[in-house]
Amino acid sequence: MGVWDYMKRERAKFDVLGRIDDERLKRGWTEYQLAVNSDITQSTISTWRKRELQPNIASIEKICTGFGITLSQFFLQDSSLNQILNKEEKEILDLWHKLSPSQRKALTAMLNSFLEICD
């Protein structure tokens, strides 16, 4: 396969920018809130959208950290997730996604304290 064959390759069918928007909107976040929570400038995020650019993997990792999800969860199709989680787990995960990073940290500390009491 020559160099030109690689350049003609079909683009990936996974819509990274669409997935970022889905996760952002699911949380009720603005683009600015996504930028703050992900430690990426809002202008960078806007440029991806305007120029239809794909963020690099390091940026996707930062966004996942902001969302409180792993890269695997980011790329996991919803139908696969529905097979793994029960109704209560999905509800908790949906609520988790709506929290800010500081709220997640506080909730994690609270849950850990509950577990320490039970031991």
C-alpha cells in the first residue's frame, strides 16, 4: 500500500466532536464549562467545531477527565453500556456526569467515609 492509499483512507466513523457535545449537553454544560472542567481553552474547543478538526488523544483524555469518564467509556457505544449497567447504576452514573469535578471529589470523600464507618 502506497503513501497515497493511506491519504485516501476513509475517516473513522466515530464522531468525536458529536460525542463531546452529547456528553457536554447531557451535563447541561456550556462550552465554557467544558473548557474549565477539562483544562482546555474555550478557543481551542471552538476551533475544533468551526474547522471540523479532530482533537488529539491528549485533549480527549483531558475532556474525559473533565467529564469524569475513562477513554474506554468515551468510545463505548451506548448500546454496549446498556448491556453492562443495571437501571440504578445508570441513574447514578447520569447524576455523576452532572456534577462538577469539585462536587465529584466531595461525593467520593463522603462515600469513602461511609465505607469506613461500615468496616
